Amino acid sequence: MEQTSDKSAESIRLYAYLAISALLSLATWVLLLLPNFLEERRWSSQRIGWAIGIYYLVNLLFQILAGQLAERYGNVPTALAGAAVAFLGGFCYLAALSVSSMILVARILHAAGAGMIFAGALMQLVKSVPLHLRGRMMGYYGLPGFVMMGIGPMLSEWFVYRWGFKVIFVSIPLICAAIAVILTRLPGPLAPRGRRPQPFSEALRASLPGLRTVLAVSLIYGLCFSACNSGPRRLWAVLSLAAYGLGLSLIPHAVFNWHLAGLGLVCGMVHGIYYPSLSSIAAERFHPLHAAQAMSLYISASALGMFVGPPIWGALADRSGYSRMFTVAGALLAGSALTFVFFQRRFSEGRRASESQRLQPSSEESI
């Protein structure tokens, strides 16, 4: 009986994490039509790009900061604090209905809170499972976000059509409140006892060497994605990003709606293939003493790309048109995936060779 109740509790806990991930992603994708709101208020394309991109810069910084906060105060308290910050950001969105410049304050608070929620909840989930399951759980945690990528835009368009942007802005604090309720149902350990939080600089030096190539491909993925606003098997999964790049390049050439639906299907499938595989590779390279900071560093890399992407792609679109913008983004993404797989294979072969040399007895030992 106890085993059955334990399994039931674990299932409920996993569903709670998935619900947090889904709601957090929904709060992002329901704002897909935010550029339309700013266009109505005569914002320039580049200024709109900065309003969109500032979210990802702040999100990046607070995902990194969340690792430090989680070590000192605990994962769940960090996520709860993020929910409170994002809740406040929701009311700033409402204030932007009267003063459009408040949208920048709203984006900053929303991004800071979302970064703390995402990192805090993910670190709590990862710490609750064995090491060999961490990559898989990181993949599961990200999957609801991909579902919301399809649901969020449809809800956004429906809300705007029926009631205007006010309802979308009201949904943000409601979503944050729902996340906070779910977080209070999770076990909320305090800061680990007997451990002194390590300085971020020390954690960065320990984590960066093993994650360098993973961070690079994650950064370029975030950069190119913003234009839309078991070893070898995992490498093949990461290589599927080349298909995503091809899909980006073909978007301007889609004539019918079913063309866009097909491209969206391919890109969505790549999401489901690529993310768990790259997360698994990253999890193997986390420094054992600095796993929290390493995870924050990993998940914030794509946020950096999403920050620098919108103004860059906006400027390119103004200069050369959207067709050229999508072509460049697709080529860059495909090239980064090919480069990553090439160097990852060389890295794996070199590591196997060094291990085999270390295991071979020396000439003196054989004598």
C-alpha cells in the first residue's frame, strides 16, 4: 500500500511541475500579439523589437540569479518570490493601456519573475530525481511549453478579437496567482543546511568548460528562434535543428495556410526532439558542486539569443525584407547545428581515446 501511495504522490508532483511549466509558457505566448498593441500606439519596429527583447535579457539575468537565490533560500521560495514579481508585472501591463511606456516596466518585472519561477521549479524537480533521470525530467519539464506555443497564440487572437488587449493583460496576474498556488502545494525545503553558497564566479569557472559548446548552440537557437517570435542518437536529435532552420527559411515562400501548418508541424517536432537531447548532454556536464548555477547558465543561454535577436532581425527586415530575414535565420541555425554535432563527435572520440590510454598499463608496469 505504501508503495502505491508513494507512486501516486510522485505522479501528482510531476503533474504539478508540468502545470507550472505550461502556465509559465502560456503567460509568454498569450502576449504574442503585443507588437500589434504597440503598433497601434505608433511605436517604431526597432522600438518594438527592444520591448520584446528586453524580456529575454532580464529573464536571462534572473535565471542566473535564481541559482544563487535557490542555494541560499531554497528552490520553492525562490519560485514563489518570482511569482510575486511577475504578478506585479501583470498590473503594469494593465497600466500600459493608459501609458504605453509602462510596457517596458511590465516586461522587466514579468521577465524577472518568470526567470525565477522557471529556474526554481526546475531545480527542485531535478534535485528530486536520480542523476540518470535528470536529462529526461528536464525534457518533460519543457514539453508543456511547446504545447502552449500552439494554444497561446490562438487564445491571444481570440481574446483580442472578442474583448481587446485588456483581457490578455488581466490574464498575466491570474496565471501568476495560479502558479503560486501550485508552488505552495510542493514541498518547500529551506536553504541546504551545512552548506555555504558558492560564489557565482567560482561556479562559472567550474561549469563553463564542459558546457561551452552546449551554451553556444543554445544561444544560436534562441537567436534564430526569435525571428518567429545515448550519444550518437542525441547528436542526431540536435542535428534536427537543421530541419528547423530549413523551415524558417521557407516561411516567406508559404502560399497557402496548409504550407504554414506543415512548416509549423516540422518545427514543432524538432522542438520535441532537440530539447530533451541537448538537455541530457548538458546535464552530464554539470559540475557536481555547482549544478544549480550550471543549470541556470544553460537555460539562460537561449534567453540571451532571444534578447539580441528581435532588434537584429527587426533591423534586417527593415533593410532587406522579411524573406531575407528568415533565410539568414534559417541558415544560421542549420549551420550551428551541423557545427555542434561535428565538434561534439570529435570531443567524444578524443575523450574515449584518452580514457583507453589511461586504462592501458605503462611499459614499466608491464615489466
